[in-house]
Amino acid sequence: MRVSDEQFVEFELGQENYAIPISAIHEIIRMQDITEIPNGRNYVKGVINLRGKIVPIIHLSRLFELQETPAGKSTRIVVVNHTLEYIGIIVDRVNQVTTFTDIQPPPERIGGINGSYFAGIGISTAGLVGILKMDEVLIQDS
């Protein structure tokens, strides 16, 4: 059992809840037109121009091989700081900023998703939330 004062942004992908440390997030923006990149990886949706910076956009549902939900009013792009650049991830809905009363180590696999993507499982009043390890999620083999 590990208690953390750190704040996280909790979001949904399909029926599952995930969280990212708030310290890793640059900003959260509404879904916008994404320029696709030919011959890119399946989970790379494309790029956007964010106030003069080109930001690659990752479709987290595709990366985790989950059922894709069509973009709707609640779809957001969470722009994270990663190794001196911005990367956007598409999420179905941003729920809240939260802290966890308990963080448990992740199992080897979580619902078919590689456990190395997770820093832990947060326990909150809303239930269990997978806390993503952004370095593992964003760095994929070339």
C-alpha cells in the first residue's frame, strides 16, 4: 500500500478509467482536425499544429488494442510533456483531477494490456484506475 499526495488527471477509454500524473500534462484540448501521416504506425493518428508546434497524436485505444469509440463532444486530446517535446493522446472523456488513497503495484497484464504500461493501480472512491507510465506508453520500438 502506497499513499500519494500527487494529483492525477483521470480519463476514460471505453469503459475503463486511466490516470496520468498532472505534472506530465501540458494542456487538455478539444478534439480537432488531425493531419494523417502516410505509412505511420497504426496507433499514430497523425499530427496537429498547436500554436506553431507540430504535435504527434497517439490514439491510445489503438495502442492498447481496445474497441475504438467514435470521437464525440467529450473526446479530448491530452497533450503531455515527453522528453522535451509535446505528444497528444486521444481520450474518450476527461473525468477529474484526483488523488488516490492507495496505489498498488500493477499486475503483469491488465485486461490484455501489457502491465509495463502502468505505474500502478490507484484506488479511489470511484473504483480502480490504471495509472499510466508515460515513458513506457510513448516510447515504442521503431
